[in-house]
Amino acid sequence: MFKLNTFFSRIMSIEPIRRQSIVSLIWQIALTFIGFLSTIYFAHAVGADVLGAYFLFLAYFSTISIMTDGGFGSAAIKRLSEGEEQDTYFSAFFVL
């Protein structure tokens, strides 16, 4: 228990932006590992037909995720924060 408290106190002593970056990196690694395990599971459990559809879904999902994270997400947040036509920009980003 003492080592766990020491670990958390060391983490909390890091400046907030660096701490958030570390947390984001850890989550990215964890989600990648979960995706790897799910791909192995689908390959063994459902067969080649469903696996092809799964890979196609991942390709589309990743492409949309890259677009929304890269530029559209930042642009939508900027427009929403300006306060003009918030509903329009929110709806367009949500549909994307």
C-alpha cells in the first residue's frame, strides 16, 4: 500500500500538461493492446468472412477518426467557442 501511495504522489507532483500527456500515452497503448486482442479473438472465433468486414470497419473508422482529430475537431471547437451559429457547427461535426 505504501508503494502505491508513493507512486500516486510522484504522478501528482508532475506538472498538469505533462501528466495529461503521460495519461494519454498510457491510454493509447492500452487501447492499441485491446484492439490487438480483439483482432486475434475475431480471427479465431468468427472466421474470414466476418473478419473482412471487421477490417473494413476499422479502416473507415480510423480514417474518420484521423480527420476529426486532425483538423475538423479543432475547427469545430474554435467555431463553437466563438458563439456564432453554434448549433450549425455542432450538428455538422456530429454528423461527420
